[in-house]
Amino acid sequence: MTVSTNTHSTSRSQRRLQHLAAALLAGSAIFATVDAPLAQQATAISINVPGGNLSTALNALAAQAKLQIVYDAAITQGVRTSGVSGNLPVDAALSQMLSGTGISYRYSGRTVTLSKAATADAAAATDGDATNLDTLQVKTSRYYASGNPSSAAIDEELIARVQASSLPELVRQTPGVSMGGGVRLQGQSISIRGFARQSDTRILLDGAPKNFEKYDQGNIFVEPELLKRVEIEKGATSVRYGNGGFGGTVRMESKDAADMLRPGESWGAWGKTAYQTANKEFLETGALYGRSDFGTPITYDGLLSLTWRKGGDMRVGGGEHYAFSDSKLATGMAKFGAEFDGHEINTSVIYGESNNWGPVAAIRGQLDISLSDIARYGYKEAARRRLAWRELQDLTTTFEYKYKGDSELWNPRFMASYSSTGQLATRPGNLSPAASVGGLENEATYSDLRLELENTSEFTLGGLDHSLNYGLQYNAHKRDVWMYDVANKNSAQHNYGYYAPWFMPEGTQDTASAFVRDTISVTDDLKITPGMRFDFIRSEGVPSNAPRYNNPAAGHDFSAVDHTGFTPAISVIWDATRNLRLFADWSYAMRAPNIDEIYSNQSAATTAASTSRGLEAERNNTINLGAEVNFDDVLTSGDMFAAKVAVYNNHVTNPVTRRFGTANLSGMGVVGPVPFYWNTPSYSTSGLEIQAHYENERMFADLGLSWMTGTRQGAINNVFGPRTYTNDLAPFTAQTTLGVKFPDQDLTFGWSGTFVDAQDKTPYNQDGKTYARPPSAGYAVHGLFMSWTPKDGIMKDTELHAAVENIFDKNYEPYLADGITAMPGRNFKVSLSRKF
């Protein structure tokens, strides 16, 4: 027997007053309302199950509908389905998927049982009647649907309820995931399991890579309102991805028409308005979408969406407002798709713009204005002299083709994407800022062209079922950078001011890759997935236009350099009992040095002047172990409890760091110029993550715990010294939620709390004050939440979410904020949306 499982898953001033009054009245924050399976039979939900093998499709439907589906594997053997997508009840989805197969279904409590006339025994078994089957193994429904304790998913409902202004704000409540940078949207970043460099977190939007690593700026600028789902795969144990991402991979999926349409609709519209008090931020967004075959064999779908977000200066805990922390972001999205006889094509274009005045370094707290400057220039001019006007453009385009036919061996997928993020920063014209802070004007544009071709073959070999996934990938990454160093406008050695900063050089990095992974079903309960990946990376710099930073005698060499390597990996999933699942993952991941690390340099007058073409690739010997338990009817009939535990260890060899510190600059046997970057001794990190969830008809509770530690041989500024802590370890964190549900009123209320320990595991106290993050104090932040999602009556298809975050107006600075920026104070949020 096979079981597919998952579980629960007017005027401007008038409008501002209306939003604020609604937020105050609600006095709460948001969370998920999880409907009981019986309600889901008649309630329309968003479903997107592609055609293909029926067993695979049933697994997908179980995950999306949060139900348990039980059936005898014999009735689905060799059976295919055309799939189903749209907003529709589970009954309708099942009927469409099973149409023409001769398979029927019935509900029994929390379980949906499939049967055929020839195998009706399976259906009868769930009703307590006699059965001729020797063994029926029924596995409990699973709350955590990812299939891996190191993975996490944020669905569309939770995205709507969190009302985050940025992706880092959205994912930071996930155990092991932290936000860096502070309250300014253009300065935020993501850290996973103690890996905080931009290249340590792989970010994908509809499969397109988003790479932006401009110094002292954030790295992701995607509007959360565009997204239907975010998956976080912690660690670097999948051969599907390569060259970096030691912390993990964040995969974002944007909305499409199938997610928005109501049952029976061929087109529709949706609008939403939102407001938060901490920075008086308004959000307006809307979409127009449709899906129809227009009387032809081809089904078309499309979506157009516009979003506008604008906020003022952020009020942090205690009442202080951060000057010039305002933000603006306008985003448009267009998507088109077509399906015909197993063929599927999807295209998308997403474009966003943001511009504002802000500190030169977007990763900044309060604007630092000296009293002497205020006395000399006045406050407004003194502030202006510390600002830059930043214009940011972000573009993502994708094309995807998939085919699922009658053959189990041929299920190809091709994808092409282009993404680009550019930022232009301009200082006031009467200043002469130094090149080290970007000069008078600078611009950086990072782009990626990516091609993927892969296939999945399902077959039986040696009595074992195999799902073989293999493919080729190519990625062309380019960095276009220039600066006007007005202080050296008369210097020929500086090309009269026009050149790329020596610490942010131009260049390209092309990666050609191949991968294969085979999921082998050893038994019904044991799956082993070995995999292998090969990466060829060619990096090439663009010679600086400034002779001072393009001097062969100083070791400046911008010619191409290659890095290659294999990444082996293996994962094991064992359903030890009907309630217990065990996991293990291992890989030997690789990260090639990036353009900045290879081609940054200094002048001949410095100790470490040379480019660093001799850098070796970093390696991460990483392992994850985990367990997941699921129980039904624990305290009361119909309740459930789920928990998962993950432990991990990373051992990184050849880590790349900038070369500084007196002990490190003594030459150390280097013949000729000393490289600006080098490979340093290894370091290790390890950690523990725990999540637990309890739910019954009237209440729910969640707990998340994260702990990590790590040390390195020596220190970054002295590799000969004693062992020190690694620099980016997040402190012990506990996240809790307790809520009550009122199903008849479609209401959810509750409380959430985040408790963070003090962090003193930092090399700052180990002679690392010149580079390390300072210690941080512990803190506790509380919130209230409310969600109203009426399913009947005049307010059907309307959603109201309200929250109050940081209800005690706590002033706190997270460890990854570098001791320079606090977080928002008491913040009322409210959003109202409706489909038309």
C-alpha cells in the first residue's frame, strides 16, 4: 500500500487614519488558519499539480491539499494523469485527476482512500470491513511537507499574513536563518547557519539566480507581494546546485493565474492595500489574470501585476527615528503560459525600481552627523553631505519548457533566464568624497544569463525503482562597474577619476556544469539518492583603466583563471515506523573564488598589492542528520503533533579572506608581490535546529529553536594565533507561537514571541576588533496577531490580516546588525485584499 501524505498546513490622510484605526482595533498580528480536512472537501484552495505519473501527482496533491491519500500501489502502476491546476475544492481536483482511470475515492476522517473495482479491498479496509490484503501500512499525515528536516517552506497564506516588506524580513523567523543589515531595505541580506557572505546564500527567483554583491549594500530586492511560495533548503547537500551556497538555497516562486482564479472562472482581478505604522508605509497592489483554451486544444494563461510600496523614516524601539531610512519600491510583473498534450511553456518578466537618499553604506543605523558640521553648514546641508542618491533597477526574465508524455523515460525540461541588478549612487556635486567610499558617482550592474537542460527518467532496474534526474547547466555572470573619483580628476595614474574601484573590479565568471542524481527505492520505506556534479568555472577580469591599479610590476594580472571540481553527495530517507522518519545527507561542496576575490588589488605602495589568481576553490565537507515524528489523536480526537530535529556540521577548507594584519603581511615565503586575498586555514561550524507543532480544532502552538557554534584555526588577522570563533554565528534563538481558532467565524487570534540569547561567541573579544562583529545583548520581542478569511457571505474572497509587532517597543540590535542599527519599534500592521 502507498500513502501520499501532508497536513495543515478617499484622501491620503483619511486613508491613513482608516488603516491605523483598523490596526488599533485588531491589536494583533497574523498567522495561519488551518482548515480541517472535512472543510477542505468543499473549500476552494490553490492547486497546481502537473500531468504525468499518477503516483507522483497524488504525492503533490497530498502536499498541497494537506491531506493523507491512501491507495494500493497496484492501482496506479503505469497510470498517468493530465494533472490539475487552479483554485478549486479537493473533491473537484481529485475527480479531474482520476478522470478516465477507473479509480474512485472516498473520505474516512482525515484520510482519502482510492480504490478500483478489482482492488476494492483496499477501500473497504479503512471502514473496518474484511480485507484480503496481507499487509496494509498506513503512514501518519506529515505536517512538515518538505521531506527533509533541513528544509522549510513559506506558502502564500503565510506570506500574506506576515506582511513583510522584504525577503529577509519574510524568512528570518525560520530556525537557522537570520537577517542582516537593519531597517533599510537596500541594505538587508540573509544569513543561513552562520554563513553570511552574499555568495553563501544562493537566491533564485522562478529559477533565475539573483546575484548582487556591491560593497556595504544589500543583495536581494524582490517584492514579497509577487511571491506564492518560498522554499529554504539549508545546507549545500544537493548536486542540483553548485559553486557556492554553503549556507543554503532560497527558491522563490512568483504567482500565476492558476493560483489566483476562483472555481469556474476564466479571468479575474485582485487588489490589496496595506499599511504599517513604524515607518508609515503604504502598499498598493493589484493583478489581472486569466486562463482559457478559447475553444482550441491549447490552454493559455496570463497574469499582469503592479505593486507600489512607499515608507517614511523608520521608528525603532524606544521612539528614535532613523533619518533617511525611507524607502520606495515599484514593481511590475507579466507572466504567460500555454499547455498542450503534455507540453508546457511558461514565460515571465519581473521589473522593479527603487530610489531614495540614504547613507553611503546602506547597512547603517542612525545617520551620524557631527555637531561641528551642523554648526558650520546647518543640519540639512550637514546631513546631505553624508548621503548618496541611489537608483536601483532589478530585472528578471525567464522561459521554461517542460514535457510530460506517456514515456516514463522522457520528461525533459529546458529553462533560460536573464537577471540583472544595477545600482547608481551619486553624491552631492560640491563634495570630493574618497574613492574608498565610492567617489562622487559610481554604478554597479551584476547580470546572469542561465541555461538549463535536464531530464527525469523513471524505471525499474534490478528489482528496484529508480528516478534518475540528470542535466546540463550554463551560467554567464558579468559585473560592469565604474566610478568617478573626483578627488583624483587631475591624476593620470587614476585615469582622471574614471575607473572601477580596486576593491570592486569588473569581470566575468562563466560556469559549465553537469549533474546526475538517482533516487533509488530500496524498499517502500527506504530511499537512497546518490549524486554527482561537475563544475568548470572560468573567471576573467577587466583591466583597470587606472594605471595605479593596472601595474604588472605590482602583480596586477587580470587574465583568465580556471577552477574545476566534482561534488559528490548522498542522501537517505527511512520511514522507520508509521510515525518516525529519519534523514541523512552528505556532500563535498565547492565554491570558486568570485571576481572581487580574484581581481581586487592595491597600489604598489601597499604590502598586499597583487591580484589573487592563485586562489584555490573552497570546499565544504558537510553533513546533515535529522528525524521527524508525526502523531494523530494525541490529546483529543482529531488533534496532531509533529516535530523535526536537524543537526549539522560544516568543515570548510581553503576559505578565502582578505589579507590583512601584521602577522599575515610578513610575506610568509611569497615570492614577488603579496596577493590581496588568500586561502586561510580551515574552520568548522555545527548546530542544532528543532521545530514542533501541535494543533487541534480550536488551538495551535509552534516552537522553533536554533543553536550554532564554530571555530577556526587562528584568526582572520593572524592565522598563527590560537583558535577563534567564526565571525557570523547567530545566537541561540527560540521562536514561539500560541493561537486560538474560531472556525465558525473564520477567525484566528494569537501571540508570538522571539527570544534571543546574548552573543559573546565572536572573535571581537579575541583580538579581532578590527574586523569582527561586536558582542550583542539578548532580547525578547512579543507580538499579537489576527487573521479573518471569510469563506461565505458578502465578504467571501476577502482577507483581513492585522498585527502588532514588538508590542513593548523594545530597543534591540540583532548580532548580525553589527552593533550599528536597531530594529523597528512597536509596529501596527493591517492589510485588506479581495478577489473580484
